[in-house]
Amino acid sequence: MIKHPEIQRKIQAEIDSVVPRDRLPGLDDRPSLSYLEATLYEVERLVSVVPLLVPHCATQDIEVNGFHVRKVTVLMGHAGSCHGDPQVWQRPDEFYPPHFLDENGKFCPKKHGFIPFSILEKAYY
């Protein structure tokens, strides 16, 4: 947060508006802390914890993006290529929490192209 004081101020303002001063934040507050949640997801997008995805094996001959892949070929994805794809992310090379906010400013965790911890959506492969 030291590199992004404006984001830190925005998160603090959100926490201050949701959580009373006489208690600590709790899990019940999460639905009301959209910008904080979006910021945490953006950290996961930029700093891939598992850069090489779980290996998969083709169970039949297939075609992937114009490439013929033979049965039993081991396939490995790279999270960085998904998390930095300019066709998916508005600002792929920037720390930009609004990547995970909808048009109303609500947290939107289901984002095509977001595969933290090597978890793929079925629609992505």
C-alpha cells in the first residue's frame, strides 16, 4: 500500500464507513467492503502465487487455438499470461482494483481469465 497511498486511503475510508470504531472488522462486513475485496483480488492477479498451473493431460486429440494437441500430451498453463492479457484486463500492467468491481462498484469475484492458485474455470480451457 505504500506504493499506492490513494488506494490505501480509499480502503480506509470504506472500512471507516462500514465498521463502527468500537469493534474490529469481521466476516459479516465482507459484503460491504467491495473495494477492499477487489484490492485483495488484484494483488492475487499481479502476484501469481502459483505461476505454472496444474498440469493437465489431453485425453483425446484436440485443437487448442489452432494448434493440434495429441492425446496424452501434458499441458501446462502460465498464470501470468492469463493475468496480464490485455484482451481481458483493462490495465493489465497496473495495480488497478476496479478490475474486480462491477459498473455499480460492487465486488465481482468471478472474472474470466482470473486463475489464482491454479484453479481453472471449466469455460476457460
